[in-house]
Amino acid sequence: MTLLDFFLKQKEAIRARSREVFVLLRPEYMAWKPEKDALSLGEMLRHLWVSEEGVRRVVLDGNFAYFETRIPKGLRAITGTPGSLEEELKNIERVHKDTLAAVAARPPEFLDEERANEAKPIPRSRPARLKEAKRRLQEELWVESRANTAYEHYRVHARDSRGRRLGASPTPYSPPETPAGKINLTDPDSRMLKASRGYVQGYNAQAAVNENQVVIAAEVTVDSPDFGHLQPMLDAAQSELEAAGVSETPGVLLADAGYWHKEQMENVINHGIQVLIPPDAGKRKGTRPGWDGGAYAHMRRVLSTELGRALYRKRQAIIEPVFGHTKFNRRIDRFQRRGRSAARSEWRLITATHNLLKLHSHQIATAGA
């Protein structure tokens, strides 16, 4: 049972018991207390939805700060001052809907991230890997079913800004009796990824380097495209720089078209870092259909300037030799270990030795001069 599994099952049980009580409540009961120093009924109602919202933030978003600033101050500090009975019941229902919507919005890939954080080694015996593969397929089917149930509930009960229904109810989802997915039994963490020449079973190795081809951050993902990895890689690079005692903020972030992610790009720019990413791939003739105006047109104008072209021209000479040197000169074109955590450690070792070779070459060149 995953953490999300436990959270949703516990939440269902609490909701079922709560509905039986809600119908019996009256406004005059709000100040009632079972004991002198206990919470009043109004405070209990408020605590019900405030704490649930906090748990949702922790489980789904990993945001522990919501509780860390309140728990030391006591239960009433977490709860706050209750409003009327009608307000509190509306808040309970609102948080319930928000939680269901949040579950529905979680991409299926979040299970991969949870497994990566667990960093469990891949079993050596085949029967153990078969058992683990079966458990993962059942887990993914359960999450998919829960997400569809939450989405159907959201479509039926949600309202737009004008209080209107969102439209016709969706067709009910009928989950298969047995999971329909596929898992590689040699390495259940790996995925079938689209490569330049067909497909490969493996991982997507990411790297962030500086202008001297020194690798700052190295990560391993299970997503075939680079879309969505822009900000995570920048965050990893800044974390590594901070750990090394470097306080300077990167000036310009260069990436190829596959990293285009408007929301992440805006977040990076808001932190004072310029971003240069073409909205169109180099092999494409013309612009992508529908990618006109707004940020797309602005980026094309920036990259068409003399300074924009000069800066972006450096990208290929900075990052591509790192992968070329690793794959062809050093003949490291595949991971030797199984499991995402092990592959990540191996990739970091590879990039660390790359940096050592760069440092060695620099010292030889300096000594010769």
C-alpha cells in the first residue's frame, strides 16, 4: 500500500462517518464542548477541513511547511477561529472537492517519482522481480481507477466561476479486471524510450553544464521527451552550486526545443535568469501549428537578434561534446546497473569522472603554458 493509497482509504472512512453526523448538526450546537478544555464543536468542524487540507498538501505536494509552522503552537493554532455552521460545512465540502481534483490532476508518472525516492534495489532473483512487477502493475491500475473516479466526481459536482455545471457527465470508466500495462522484468524501473533511432529500454540521462563543459547536475528520468525537465534540472544545478559554496545565480539558461515549457520558463525568468529556448526544432521547416504569437513570437524575435543568435549558438558547443565524449570516446553508452537509483548513481559517477578529466586536461595545459 502506497502513501497515497493509505491517505485516500483513510479519507473515505472519515467522510463516510462525517456525513452521518453533519445531517444532525444545528447552529446552536457550535459552542458546545464535551469538556471544559476541549475543542468546541465549531472548532472541531474547522479542524476537520483545515487538517485535511494540510495532509493533502503534504501527501500530494510534499509541502511540509504548512504544518511545520503551526504544530509547535498547538492544536488551536492549526484550527483557527471557526465561522458559522454553514461556512464550516461549505469549507469541508470545498476541501473535499479540491482533494479529489488534485488526485485527478496527478499524472500517472508520480508513481515513478515515489519509487525513485524510495530508492529500492532491484531484486536479484527472477521470482522476486516477477512478484514486484505484479505489485507495480496492480498499483498502477488502482491509481488509474482512483484518478478516474475522482475526475468523474469532479465533472459531475464541480461548477465554473458562474456557478454552472461543467457540462455533460463523462462516460463511466470501467477498469480492466487485470492490469493492461507492461513492465520490463530485468529492470522494472526502466521504460521503453523513443530514441533517435527507434526505441530503447532504459533511462533518460539529463545533464546541466556550464560554459566550460563542466557538469553541474546529473539526473536520470524515465520520461522519453525532455519536456517538463527544464526547471527540475535548473533546481538540481542550483542546489549543487549552493552545496559547493557558489552563491552566483546563472545568467542565461540555454536548452533545445524539446525543453520548451512555458510555465517553467516563466518561473525561471521570474527568478532573474534569462531563458533561450527555440519554440521550433531545428529539423522543422516553418513554425509549429498553433505556436504563433505571444511567448512563441517573442522568443523567435529574441533568437533572431545578433546577441540572441550568438548566445544560443554556444549551446551545441557546450552540451553536445559532453555526451559525445562520454558515448564515443569513453565508450560509455549504457548503464551497467539495474534500478533508477543505481542508474542515477552510475550516471553521476560518469559525469564526476568527466569533470576530473576536464580538470586534468586544464592542469596539463596550464603547466605547459
